[in-house]
Amino acid sequence: MIKYLTKFLQKAYEFIHPVYTQNKKLAEFDKLKKSGRLEGMCASEVHKLFRITRISPEF
């Protein structure tokens, strides 16, 4: 129950403060970039990993 409540409150906070979510995703992206794992991923994997739902015409 505590895990559920923690996850629920985190999602609520991310919904209210989109800047927090953006910074968190950028930090994850930078970590992947530094580790070299990002180079082997295709665009669809990156979209899935970062939960990007809007499709860009570039891909």
C-alpha cells in the first residue's frame, strides 16, 4: 500500500510540476548518453523508454 501511495503522489507531483518531470527525463537521457547505451538504441526504443507519445515527423 505504501508503494502504491508513493507512486500515486509522485505521479500527482509530476502532473502538477511538469518542469520536475522534464528535468528528471533530461537527467536520465544524459546518463544514457554518457554510458554509451543511447548510441545503440533506435528512435522507437527511446520513445518507449521516455514515454514519448507524440510522434515527430523526423522519425
